[in-house]
Amino acid sequence: MYSDWKRTFCKVKDSFQTQRIWLIFVFVWICVCTLGMIKNVSSKYMILGVNTSAIDYIIYQQEVNFSGIQISPFIFLSGMKCKRNSIEIQYILRYKTKAKLFRSQLRESFVYSVVAGGLLAGLSAIAGFIQSGLLLNWSNMDSVYFYKTGGEILQGNFFVFAGTVWLFYILKFMILFQIVDILLWFPKWLFLFWIMYLVAVAVEIGHVGKILFEVFKVDYIFCRTPGAFVLLIFLGIVVLCMEHILGIQLIRQRDVGR
């Protein structure tokens, strides 16, 4: 198991080095979008006379109109560039079975998810702290939390909330990456992923329904009930398991030589 993860880390590192131009573009794109989000949110609450803190920017970063457009280039980089040659006959020979190769794809996707989620949460935390000078101020009556919850305060831990946001990013990325990993076995159908992705973003931006971004996120109201986060994490794990079972069934029928 250790050697499998070591091989995965080395493969991700090599992929990033190979696609470093794309990686720089994605990093710059996320930085620009994060700064735009910071400006948007700070201007909104400045007018209302409400004081923000770093955790508020981390939470707002999760909104589909922010993260939805930020993560798409990273998915393209990792799924369509770094992993595009992962389904080759030599890998089948190395891993012996298609199922083992598929699981190696998922390990790789997990590393990408951890990096991407940490990048989104970390940049919004740093920029948010620079903007506000505070990590968390929800115990004050002039805080965003007090404003959003209709007059409540909360003694919370910044690192717990930020870590939970990071965990939800990992869940969202893994749900998306696992779909990409399955479709990489059927390259002619990869366009379906982008259709599904755009539909999900459009539905959630239009407030027609909740599919992904608006489901797995830290919300001000839910912060009072940690059990809600546990249920969402469990739901995310169930979705991942269902995708995994479907993926195994599909790729077993796939002739790699076609």
C-alpha cells in the first residue's frame, strides 16, 4: 500500500512538472478569482456596516458563482492533461486488472483533490485575513455570522471550520474526478462530463436546485449543528461509493484495445 501511494505521489509530481505552464495558468486564474471574490464580499458588507473575517471569505468561496468557475480549469488540467494517458495497455499489464488500475486513478485523483481543495481554502484564508485582519469574529454582534443568522453569536474555532471546508472541497472534487476517471475509459464520451458540469453550475447559479456545490458546503446556519456536517460527509461517501461500483462495472466491459 505504501509503495502504491509513493508511486501515485511521484506520478502526480511528474504530471505537474510536465504541465507546469497549465499549472501556472490555473494558479493565476484561482488567484484572480479569489481577489474578485474578496472585493465583491468586502464591498457588500462594508455598505451594510458589517465586519468580515477570514472564515467568511472561505465560506463565500464555496458559492457556485465563485468556486464553480474556479475549479473547472483545475479539472481540465488534472483530468484532461495530466491523466489523459493513464489508460494504456502498459498500465493494465502493470496493475494486472482493470479494477486495480481504476483504483490507482482514484488515488491519483485524491491527491489532486487534496491539493486543489487546500489551494482554494488556503488562498481565500490568506487573502481574507489580509483584508479583514481577523480569522474569526462570530462572537461579535457586528459580524457576518450575526447578520446571516438573524442575531446570534457563536464561539467557534477557525481551524475546525476551515478544515471542514477543505474536507468538503475534497468530497466535491472526488465526486467530479471519479466521473472523469470513468469517462477516461470511454474517451469519446468525455464531453458528457462538461455537459453535466455546466448543467449543474447553471442550475445552482439560477437557484433552480442543489446538485453539488450548494449541497456539500459549510453554511452559517449549519455551523450551529455539527451533526449536519457529519450527515453531509456521509452522503458524499455514499455518492462516491455508488460512483465507484458503477465505474468498476463499466470498465470491466471496456476493451482497452479499441
